[in-house]
Amino acid sequence: MSEPRTPRLVDGIRFGRVAATCVIVAALGAPATISGIAPAAAVNPPLIAPVPPGENAPAGSAEQRTKCAIPVPADRPTSASRTAHTLLDVDRVHRLSTGVGQRVAIIDTGVTPHPRLPRIVDGGDFVSTGNGLSDCDAHGTLVAGLIAARPDPADDFVGLAPGVTLISIRQSSAAFSPPRRPADDDPEATVGSGFGSVAGLAAAVMRAVRLGATVINISEVACAPSASSAGLHDADLGAALRHAVDRNVVVVAAAGNVSNDGGCREQNPPAGRAQQWDSVRTVATPAWFGDDVLTVGSVDTADGSPSPFSLAGPWVGVAAPGTDLTSLDSRPGRGGLVVGLNGTDSTVPISGTSFATAYVSATVALVRARYPHLDARAVMRRITATATGSGDGPDPRTGHGVIDPLAALTAQIPDVGDARAQRFSPPPAARGTNPVPMIVALSGAALLVVVLAVTSGVTRPRIEPLDDDL
């Protein structure tokens, strides 16, 4: 008897085929609603296996079937990507933190070594017999550049967390496929026409934890209609994610993109917080494990509005710029910048929730470097609490709002739940008021406090001040 097919695992982006190479890449697209799909039914949150899986994925035996992606160089490297940098206030952020000391695992299509990625570690290959430092699809390298690219005097491009060390784990590839793929007897989910599985993703998360990652970036998602959510078979993935956060690792995952030719085919309608789970039509993993991961939606880089292609859901935690970006060239031996990949008729831009996720992972690294005493869940709360633009409550498209890295590094926030950040400013002094009575009163109060402290300090132990960073 054949084993049941597991869902197709795809990147957190809209897909399109690239010329004759058939390489799957990021593309901006409008939301697609497929006629004939059953109306939404109430969906329960995902299940988590009682024991996390091991890190041994199915043997990496895939073979390359297509040519590698061909990136499109940036025309004007001196004005590479100012829009996203301005929205995230990168210049001011780097005065406070660059993420030094943090290890960001990128579970993706691999990362090609690049002169502007000086600190990168091979985390292994679940696709073939190579290693994590090989990227035929370009996707993983684009993600890596947004996270960690070093600055260069020749242009104004820089990753949001250029001080981090990267761990590259190749877990999927659209250019590879298994040697043999029976039509009706294939238990492994794939990345488009390529290679990658939900089980392999769970194993890669376990490996990233063992290799000492403090942040894990997952720009992949598997989708299914809400009526078929049990078919995701992702309980082991849920256990791996819970294992990661329990070991003080922050996992950041893409929300996924809606498209006619991708795995996420129907947009979830907007709904009030209380009704969001009841209105879900498409579920996505690992995105819907929102209690244990920081799930990222995309907004337009120019104006911060929600991207139409970004899959909505009650699990979305925050959003970040995800359209028309610039990153690093994935071709071996190249050291330049790119703005997209060669498409059938034109350049396919670097757009999608995959790349918004990279910015959030970088923000997590910045916060962890500046506040090393905060645990994983506290870091996630700080980022959601300082996000902007969500109104009175989480929005299914953008969660708590668009990330604000500067606020995440500087704001004083409560230590309970997801309360909004408190940005206090002292009130201006009243004009024409005589300050002498106030000075006298404050001086007397201060003297009384000193006297009480001296007298009580004889018999009472010293009480250390509480840490109010979170």
C-alpha cells in the first residue's frame, strides 16, 4: 500500500518559472481566489508531537535537473536599496547594534559564499551530497544578504545585522529532484518541481539548534486548504519548533504568498480577532505555529501598506518590507549586487514574504545582541510590542504591525504579555512658573528618603533594582 502524500513545501514567496531553466524564484503577485473551493470552516491550532524529532532527514540524494538561476545585476550600485533602509532607519540602528555575537541559521536553498558575507558556516545539506554553501536557486543567498551583508564604500547597500555569523543549511531546491519519483507513491513533499520536505525542515531546525543558532530564519511554507489541515503532517515540525524556543532560540518564519501556481492558493479573508480562526481558508506551516515562531507578513517597501500577495492569518506576528529589494549575487566568484532574477519576459524582482522574514530575523539578532539577558519569548514580545501601525489589535495581514528596529532597541516596555511599547517624553515646564517652591519641596523629600535609607539599612538586606528592560 502506498504511503499518503504529504503537502508540497514551498518558499514563502509567490512563484513563477524562470525562462527555460524552470527555477522557482520570488515574484510579486496579486492575491488569487480560486473558484469552487469550499467555504471556510473552523480550524483548530496545529498539533505538536510529544517528542521532538531527530536531525536525521531523508538522505540527501537529489540530483540537479535544471540550470541554476541567473541573477540580474543592479544598474546603479551607488543607490542600491535606500527605500527599505530608510523605512527601517538602518543608519541609526547600526549605531546601537549590528548583531555581533549572534548566530543566525538560514534554512533555505543554501548560501553561496560572497565577499560581503565574511562569517558563514556550513550547516549541512539535506538536498544532495554537497553542503550548505552551495545555492543553485539564489533564494538563500538573497535572504542572507538582507540579513548580514557587510557595507562597501562602492554602494549604500548593507544587511540589517552585518555583525552576525550565518549558519547555512540547504534544505530545499527547485533545481533538484529525487532520482526516481513515482507518480502515485511519493511520501515526501517537494519544493515546486524540486526537492524538500516538511520532515526535512523539522530535522533542519533540530540541527540548527545543535549548531548553536540563536536565531533561525525559515523562508519556506507548506500550505493546505483549511478542510485538509490534518494533511500537513507537521506535528514533528511543531515539536522541533517548540524544542528550539525552549532552548532559547527565536524562530522567524514566512507567512507565505498567495498565487494561482503556488501552494497557497486562496487568501484568508479579514476578520476580527475573535473570528480569525473560524474564517481561515488556507493554513500554512510552519507559519501557523504562531505561539512558538514569529511569523512575518510583507508590506510594500515604498509606503508600508500590506502586500496583496502576503497570506493573512491569525498566526501572523509582524510585517516587514517585502517588495522590490536589492541583495547579493549568488553566482560563485561574483561580488556584486542584484535586483532580481531573469524571468521569461523580464526581470523577476526580489519580492515576497521570504525577504520580509529576513529583515525580522536580522532585527531579532540586533535585539539579542543588545539585550543578551532576554530569553527567546521575551525577544519576540519586544519586537511585537514595538511594531507600528496595527491599530487596536493584531491584523491578520501584518500582525502587530511593521517592525521598528530602532524602537525594538531603545523602547522601555512592560514585562507582561504583548502590551504596546511605552515611549515616554517628559512634559514641558509650565511657562512663567516660579521653580523655587518645587525645588524646596523636592529637596526636603530627598533628605527624608536618605534618612530612612540610612536607618533601615542597618537591619535590612540590600534589595537590587528590578530590570525594567522588558
